Amino acid sequence: MVGLDNPLHLAILLAVLLLIFGAKRLPELGRSLGAGMRGFKEAVTGESNSPPATELPARAGDRAAAQTPDQVGARPPAQ
């Protein structure tokens, strides 16, 4: 029988992968393969499984926190 439909073929393939990459590296490879497949799916379908990012409205007291580093210490514009 040719192909990966036979459980013995899958077992042999997993054993070879374990010998080549080692037990420590296999989970890392699986995670990176899964992340690549998710990224490919998102690129093809245009959908994202992550929740959309929402911005909170700024309060008056948070104005200093919202400034960029080059704006800190700058004088306000003259009126």
C-alpha cells in the first residue's frame, strides 16, 4: 500500500522525524508549522481569528501619557 493511509507508515514517519529533529525540537516545529498555516489561511481568506483591537477614549489626565517622547517637555503652541 502506498501513501500515508496506513498507520504503520505514519509511525515510521514519526520515528524518522524524532531521530532527525529530536524530542525537544518537534513541538517547536509543530507550533511554527501551525502558525504558518494560520497565517496562510488569513492571507487567503482575509479573515482573522484574533479579536479586533479597540482604542479606549483618552481622558484629560492621560494627555501626558499619550505624548510621544519628542513631545514631552515641548511648549504648547502659542495662541
